[in-house]
Amino acid sequence: MPSLKIGLLLATFALSVIGNAQAQSTTIDFDELTQAGDGSDYVDNGYATDGYVFTSNADPIFADQAFGIWQTDNIAYNGSTALFNTFVYGLAEGATTTLSQEDGSTFALESIDLGQLFPDSGSDTPVVFIGTRSDGSSVTTSFTLPATSAPATYSFQGAFVDLLSVRWEQLPQFHQFDNLVLVSAAIPEPTTGWLVAAGCCVLLVTCLRQRATDSRASLIPIPASTSTPRPRTAHSEYRR
């Protein structure tokens, strides 16, 4: 009976591992885009990294110039490579960045680093985030960046969950973003899911078979003894 209980518990655990996705945290830091120099460089629209994709509503004619980064010797470089939505070609107000998973699955946005795009902007910069959830509802929050290019971390306080996408606009005085902390759902690898479940199911079947065998054995009647009692003889009585 104890082995049966253990088998049931292990099988239940293994099946729950398979049936439920495991949360995986990712930090997108754009370090792979770092370049030396004192200028800037463009990044294609639909830039993808770590299973996520960044898209812009930039004019398709200039789609290869939808995003940009400051090179390491530029005065606007803040010590870490950050991405910004280009605001040229008539999109100074309304250049929207949209973030989603490449496979279309849901995710959560926990925090983001934001800093002003230019070190001498002279005024605060608003950034409004709008998330679209899987049920069609939306969630909104906004941050106001002080007049400095130094980045700061802004938390979404657990509100931006079950997202299909999140978008935000590049508004004056403009901003750059970095270190997005995201949590997505991922199916376990076979070695950590299906193989564990298979082993546990084998154990469970073995326990059930053993229990059935034991049950059948307990129902077989014990045969009566066939030995014949020894008769008491006169000699035996005498010896007593």
C-alpha cells in the first residue's frame, strides 16, 4: 500500500509538470547590438531577440531604419546599449513600438529601463504603455522621465500579465529603452516532463499489478491439513 501511494503521487506530479507551463524569465538588454563609434546605427523593423520581436509603425519605405542605437562614444550613450524608435520622416509624434512573442504566446512585462534620448532635452518626457491581454482587455500605465539621459528602472507592479502584446509611443522629448524583464510560458523539455511521467506511470502500473496479485492471493482458501492423527496406543499410555 505505501508503494501504491508513492506511485500515485509521483505520477500525479509528473502529469502536472506536463500539463502546466513553467514560467521562464528573460531580460532583453540589446548588448548584441553594441557598436564602437561616436554616431548611431539603425536596426531593422521586426528586430527579434530571445523569442520576442519589436515592430514599429515606421513608414515602410524606411522600414530598415525603424529603430536605432547610440554607439559607445556618442555623448548620448548612457553606459549600456539601449534601443530607441526612430522619430524621423514625419513620425516625431506617433512612432509606436510594439513588443510581442514571436510564436504569439502570452507573456508578462515586469520592468523596463528608460532614459531620455538626448542628454540636453531640458524637459520631462512621458511614456505611456498599453498592453493587450489574451481576453481582449487592455491595461495602461505611464511613466514620466526626468530631463536626463541616465536610465532608471520602472516597474509595472504585476499589472502587465497575460499579454499578447504591449505598445508605447515615442513622444517628445523622446526616450531610449533597455533591460526589459519578461516572463513567458514554456513547455518543459522531454527529459524533464515526458520521460519523468513515463517512468512514474510504469511505477504506478507495477504497484497496481502487485496490489491485484496480493488481493487474489488473499482470496485463495488455505487447504485443511491432510495428515492423520497418530492413534494413542497402549504402549504410549504405559510410558506415560
